[in-house]
Amino acid sequence: MTRNIIALVGLALLAGCSGGGGEEPAPATQATPQPPPPDMLVATSDGLWRGKTNGQGELIFARSNFHQAVFEVSEGRVVYHRVKGPTGGFPPDDYDIWTVNTDGTGDRVLVNTNDLERGLALHGPWLVYFKLGQNVTAQTWSLRLDTGAQHFLYEGNGLFQQVYGADRVLFKEDLEIFSNALTGGSSVTHARVPDNDTYMSGNSMVVGNHLIFREEARSGFPLLTVPLAGGTPTPLESDPGYQYVGGTLGTRVIYHRCANSNCDVVSVEADGTGKVVLASHPANEAVQGVTTTQVIIRRNLNGRDQLIAVPVTGGPETPLMIMTNSEFVDRIVGDLIILRRPTGTWTLDLSGNLKQIGKIAGLDTFQVVGDRICSDLGQVWCMPLDGSGPEVKVATEGKVVGVL
């Protein structure tokens, strides 16, 4: 008995001893807790649905045909349109702008006049909208979602382009491009056409601290760049030809220059420097999107469509796959390309590896929700980006409003 007690004491001392050249036991590794999947908002034919990509959720705000009325979500509010009824004139219907909180409470009107009001953009707490009525020419206004304060921005037939920076709204007229502050006033003209034979054409955009815009003249449709702070516009090409923007990545602009029904793809810094030709085969080449560093280009050559990747600053091409006329690039998530094919939804990586992640064919627009991707118009299906599980139907008729 005594001998057994001594042996047990010895074992206890050995277990507690750190000397003698022994090593401390490695601490047990713990799995990093994964963040919970985000909630998503879906406007359905019955109202506003809030839930998960696995289909678990509930209708939090009932309103018929809400998928046709919803606009956008920002600052914890969903903005949507209501039709009061026919006006008996032009415009034929009187639209108002309403909002409801993302938890389904607080339904209230934002703008309710005898004129038609439609949303143009949400930018943080700001809504930019236009109004039109029998006694009102086209006007653009801003409204703070939290305070209700409104500011007149512009009256005329110019086209809203975008909200950029902290507080600027860009507009385009036939002869000039200018911006106003969200709080009204402080108008700045950024570009004007040089003569009576020229006018502004297509969409303009702010990239970095430059404005990229296109003119239409007898000689062609040139792209130009000008500093937002002011200066002389600089053409991106010496030949005016026909040019249009295909995408942007950081401060680089990827554009097409076209002649004889064929387009090349060019990349340049927004200030016009660092120009490189990304694709210039005697074929039609079109930008499909950009990854974190690559431009994805679809090339139609000798009756075949080839998908290639080229570094945005130039470099060797990487062939990705041969595509048929029924296959399309729908979305790029990081470095993963989402493809619509007759057999369903597939992913393609930059090494050319294909993986099927969904079997429903015909889905053509997508919204990223956590580690899944969801078709965001019509039938709403969600599927894991890595293909680790089946797709789940969230709504028969709906539109993804946002991710919370």
C-alpha cells in the first residue's frame, strides 16, 4: 500500500515538473469562430422579406408588388415608390417616394406632392431624386433621410450621372458637364464642347480626381479626360474614332477603341498617362469585367469566343476557356468569375478551373451575400460560391434589395 502511494506521488511530481529537458505541452488549438451569415432583404410580390440565404426568414413588411416598387436601401432604410393614381395628363401617373426601416417598422412618406417623384440615387443619408409635373419642368433635388431636409439642385433636361466624393452630384447636358453640392449651389463646370458641331455623348464618370467623358462630333466619338479641379481636356486617343469605357480598376480606365466593327481594349490612367494595349487582335474584343488585378476579355476570333485574362497594366494573356454563344459572364467576385451556362451557374478561376455551383439555368444577375451568391431579379436562388452545397430558392418573384 505504501509503495503504491509513493508511486502515485512520483507520477504527480513528474507531471508537474518542467525541468529535466522536457517540453511544455502544446496548447490546444481552437477553431476561429466564423461570423454569422448576414441577413438579406428581398422585395417580393407580397412585401419585404428579411432572412438568410438558406431560405429561413419572414415577411416583415406587407405590400403588394413590392418587388416592382422598391428602389434601394441605405442607412437602415429601404426607399420605395408608391403610385397615387393617374394624373389625367403628363406624366400619366403620380409617383411618391416612401421609406420603411430594414426591420419592417416606420413606414412613412419622404416626398409626397402633386408632381411625379422618382429616386435617382442613394448616397449614405442622402437621396437624390427628380420631380416632373404639368406645372413643373424636370427638377433634381436632394433629401436627407434622417432629417427630411431638402435642397434644390438643378432644373432642366440634363441627365444625372452619379454622386461622387462626399457631397458632389454630376450632371450632363448637351453642351457641358457640371456638378453641384448635395446641399445645393456651388456649381462647377468641368467640361464644355469646343464648337457647335459637337455635343456630349454617353455617360460620364469620375475616376480618381479626373472626369472621363465622351464627345460626339463629325470626326468620331472620342474619350477625353480632364482634372476635376479644372484644366484643359485631353483626348485619350489621337484618332477620335469610336471609343467607350468598358470598366475601371482603381484609377485605371479600361476602354474600347473601335473601327470596322472590331474593338481593341486599352488601359490607361485616369489622367491619360501609362497607356497600354491589352488586346488588339483583328477581332472584336469586349471587356467582361475586372478582377483584383486582371481585365477579363471576350474575344470573337474566327467564329469562336475565347475568354482571356490580361493584367490591367499590361502583360501576357492567360487563356481561360472557349465559350459558346449561350455562355456569358454575369459577375466577378474578387478573382472568381461567375458564368451563366445552359446547364446552370458555374464559377471559373484565373487558372481556368470550372466548377458548377447551381443547376438553375437562366439566372443572369447576382448579388454577393456572405459566402454565397444570389440571383437578384425574378426567381431568387442562393448558392455557395465554393459549390459546397445545393442552391436554395428564396423567392419565386423578387429582387434582392441589400445585405445587412
